[in-house]
Amino acid sequence: MYRNPAGRSAAALLSLCLLLPASSGSALAAVSSGVVPTVDEAYYVTLDYYGNPTDASIVKSYQLNGADEITDYGTYTSVSNLTDRTEPVTGNGSLRFSFGDSAPDRFYFEGKTEKPFQELPWTLSLSYRLNGVPKKAEDLAGEKGEVEIRISALPNPKASEYARNNYMLTCVAPFNLDDILSLDAPDAQIQTIGNLRAAAFLWLPGENREYTLRIGTDSFETDGLTFIMGPLNSGRLSDITEIQEKKEEIQASWDDMNDAVDDVLDSLDSMKSGLHYAADGLQELDTVRDNIRKKKSRFYGDLDQFLGNMDGLNNALAPLSGHVSAANNTVADVRSNLMELNNALLETRKDLDDTRSTLENIRKDMTHLGDTASDLDRQTHRVHSDVGSLQAFSRSGKNTVDSSIKGTLTQMTQLYQAYAAYMKSRGLEPFDALGDGEVLFDLETEGAAGVGTPSNAGVPFRADMSGALDPITVSYPEGSFQEFAIEKLDSLGYDEEEISYAISLWNYRDDVQSASAYANSVYGRVDGLADDILEIDLSLLFDLMMDISLDGEESADKLKTLTTDLSSAIGKLDALHTTIDNYLPELQEALTHTSAVCDGLHDSSVSLTAFLRTTRDIIRSNSDTLDDGTRRTLQGTADVLRKTADAVDSTDKVRKAKQSITDLVDDKWDEYTGGKNNLMKLDADAPPQSLTSSRNRNVTSVSVLIRTAEIKKQKEEVHLQSADDRDHRTVGARVGQMFSDFWNFLTGWTH
């Protein structure tokens, strides 16, 4: 695979390959005769030392395809027929060549014009320094030291949108190694063949950039710099259009995901107020408990008073049986009192009806509270489900980074170790074509043992290489690691896409590893957010609300039953009154037996009093423990609810993080759609547009070749005849001379 340098011819061939842009297929439009000529345009411009045009002309090559005339549009100061003696017929900004029966297969003419130069997508400028001091270019010839040339290309707002978005600019600075001591060109591609070393600079569509070229020399001379502009129409670049379309689809999916995240955050925000309300409710219950505690002494005082009254009742019951006989004398009074009591009970029954209505409303409220608790439980499960989806998305992203990018770079590092060992064993120095060669490797590693085959190596994925040269078709320096890796991977059975992916990751490994690390950082933050959300436990609040709801409904039902029973009892008392009134005569007989009953009532009252005293003593001895336990439960639950609500406040941070990611993606897209360059505005399917007029159709290719003035010591000038001076020559001689001039234009620095 090693090739020997071939002097000037090889150098010229290298320069031509670097400069000539790719041509797209012609888009033919129908004309009345059914025959459509096609045209190739090559614009040649000579600049002074600083970027000002001194001469400019365009050579157009028409393929007539059987047509007998052509019409070209443009503004020219002069026109030269390079093919035959046919004179053009000029019109308003147009030329027409009519050939009749003697039409050639291909026709060439040259037009002098500077108008296309004013509308090129870049404005070029150059400045010079000698040993760090600004210097006129005219004074640099033969100087000794370090000559610095600054090359600036500023986007031209006068250029058409097609040119701004589709043209690429290349600059080549060639030097003879015998004439220089050093060549420093940061960010340039350096090529060396034989004794010729060339630095090539590249501007992407719409890019505003300045490059610096430093040449160390004992006697400075240069044949000038060569610039090439042209549209990027390669079919490989059609992937950029697909990227533009995919970006719109990804943007739509990203918006949908943002909406879903917003819904989750809104749900958390709504839960926050509910948690605060629940905590406030528990605090109010604690206040009630405290009030009961403060009134404890009053309760005991009332109970002691009640027991004292019971003692009095016992004392009163003791002589009651003696007074029963006297009651017989007051039966009439009792009848009157029963009548009044009956009337009062009837009024009470009306109040009980109103009470039942109120209790029914309370029961409904308790039912609604239970429904609210159920809604809270469902919302909690829904949030957990969404968090699970977010965690699955994070795991998928991290697996992709680890399995694809890191695996491939590990395999390429092992391959570099094998390559380095191979080179060292033959006394050669390994080097990386796109780096400084400073790659860590272990010379003890044997061969390429860690590379593997396509079935177990880390290169199973496809890569989208849009907007870059194909890493396989690039001519890497002989003996470089890239050349070694392509041959080795090909011999192991990898296809072109897998090899392109591996070489691209190696060439840009620092950027790829930085992007991978950043992606893993983002996924880590997503995992942290998911863990924080899953730590929120609302089950205690749900259980509390359900207990309150169930207890409230049960209490309301019992109170309703009680009022119903009381109402029924009042009805029965009314019937009792009627019965008593009917059987009052028999009451006196009953009173006789009442005396015996009073004795039994006295004994029961004494026993009840003793029971109440024992109950009082038990409550008094355990009241402090009960109060303290209730206080801790209520305050602890309220504190948990408030901390949960504070945790939900982190939704604002999540919103800010989500917006930061959105802004980062938008900024990076804007950078390549006008911010830094117009690479993502490139339309690879657009046909080339004419440099002289948009009225010209069927343009097959467009090339712009620009060369700056040479800086050399005074030499004897050689006069080159123009096309007009050679007009007496044959057609073949004139076309041959044109290509000879073009070849000399590209290879002049080798003379």
C-alpha cells in the first residue's frame, strides 16, 4: 500500500483532487425543439496580496446534445469564443451563438466579468506579519524569519440564499520543503508528497472563520494561495436533508414528552396544597386535645361533685320507702305533671326530626371525604407509574452509551496497541493521521488479540456520518493508524458502515467521550429525580382520611338511629301517658309495692357510686400517658405531611432542568443553522445555480477558482498570449491551450 512520491506531477494531481468540487447530475428542462444543451461553469479570479480582485473571467462549457444554438445570460465586459469563429448576438444581458449545420458537440467561451465575485458567499481578506510585526506583502519577498499569513473568510450578505447555504470554501497553501524551515497551520489538513507540503483549510457553508498560516524560512517566497468554492451536491450529503426531517419529528416527540412531564408536575403541585390542608387539620385536632387536657381538672371536679351528689342521693333514698305512702295523696298532682311532660315530649319529637336531617348531611359529607381519599390513592399510583416510565427511559439511554460508544472505543484502543507494537517491531514510529499520535498503549499486548470478529467486537452499530467525509474513502497518510485499522477491520469481515463508524469514533474520540459523559450525567439526574418522587409516601394520609370517613359515617348512622329510637320512645311515652291516665286508680295499689322497690334502688345507688369512684381513680392515673401518646401521634403525622409537601416543592427545579435541556438542544441546532454555520440548511438535492444569471438553466456544475498574487523576488516576466492573440489557431489548438492554462494555474507553484 506504500506509494513513492512522483515530483511535480504527483503534487499537481494532489492539488487538483483537493480543489475540484463534486458535480451533481443535471436537471434537464424541456424546450420547444426537444433538445436541451447543458453547461458547466468555471469562474477564475486573480486577487492581489490582500484579497482585492485584479482579474476575473468565467469559462462556460456547453454540451449541445444536438442543438444548433445556445443562449447564455450574464453581464460581460468582453467575450471570447474558444471553440470556433462564431460571433455572438448580444441582447439585453444575453448572448446567443447560432451554429447552423456546423454545430460542435461541445462549445467553450470565456467572459470577462467581476459581477459574480461581488455575489460570492464569502469575502476574502489576507494580512501578513514578519516575526510578529505587521508587514506589507510587497516587502516580504526574500525576507528571513517567521512569516504569518492570516486568512479571513467573512460571509457575504449579498450572496444568494442558495450560495450561503450550499457552498463550501477550500484554501490550499503549497510550499516546496527545500524552500522552508517549518510550516505551522493550526486546524488545517497537512499533506506531503515528495518535496511538496500543502496546508488545506476548510470553511463550511455560512461559516465565519479566520485561519493562521506560519512559515519559517531563510528567504520567503510563495506562488500565492489557491481558493476553491463550489456547492456541495454529493448524494452522500442527502442524509442532511433526512436529519432536518428527523429533527422535526424529534422536536414533536420532545414537545409531547414535555407536556407529559408538565402534567406530572401539575399533579404534584395540586397534591402539595392537599398535604398542607391535612397537616393543618391534624394541628387543629392537636389543639382540641390540648384544650381537653387543660380542662381535665374541671372534669375531675365535676365528677367529684357528681359523686358527692350520688352520696346525697343515697342518703335521700334511704327514707324514700316511708314517703311512698304519702305519694298516694299526690296522685292527682302527678297526673297533672304527666300531662305537662307529655306536651313537652311532643315538642321534643319535632326537634328530633330536624336533628335527623342534619345527621344525614353529615353522613353525606363523610362519604365525599372517602371518595376524595380514593382519588388521592389513584393519583399516587399514577405518579409512580409515570416515574417508572422515566426510569426505563434513563436505563435505555445509559445502556446505549455504554454498549455502543464505549465498547467501540475500547476495541479501537486495543487495535491501536496492536498497530503500535507492529510499527515498533519494525523500527517505525506509529502516528495518528488526525491527532498528535500521543495515545497510551501497552507494547506488551500481543498483536490484535483484543479486536475480535464482527460477532463479538464492539462495532455492531451503524453511524450517521452526515456532513463529513467518508472515513473509508479519505486518503489517509501511508503507515497511519487509520490506514492500518481500515485494512485490519476489513480483513476481519466488517462492512463499510461498521468500519466508518469505528474510524469516526476514533478520529473524534475526545468529543464523543465528552458527549457520552454528559449524557450519563443527565441520566443520573433523571434517576435522582425519580428516586426523590418514589420516596414520597401518602399512604398514611390516605389511611387517615379513610378512617375519618368511615368513623364519621358510622357515627352519623348511629346518631340517626338514636334520634329515631328517641322519637319512637316519645311516641311510646305518649301512649304510656294515656295508659297511666286510664289506670291511675290502680296506681295507688302499685305504690304500695313501690316501697319495696325503693329499698332495692337505694342499694343499687350505693353500688353505682362505688363503681364511679373506682372509674375516676383509673382515669386519673392513666390520663397523662393517654394525652402524651395522642399528642405525639398528631404532631408527628402533621410534621410528616408538611415535609412531604416541602419535597413536592422540588417540581420547580425539575421544570428549570427540563427547560435547560430544551434550550441546550435548540442552541446547538441554531449553531448549525446560522449561528456558527449553515451546514444544516444545506440542500443536497438542489441543482447548481448559474454564477452569471438565475435565468440560465440546465447547469451541470459550478466551480470558483481563486488565486492570490505571488510573492517573489523580481524575475523576468513571461508574456502569455490571450485567446484573442491566438485566434488564428485551429479549434483544437485553442481548446488545448485553454486546458494548458488551467493546468498551469493549478500547478504554477511547482515551477
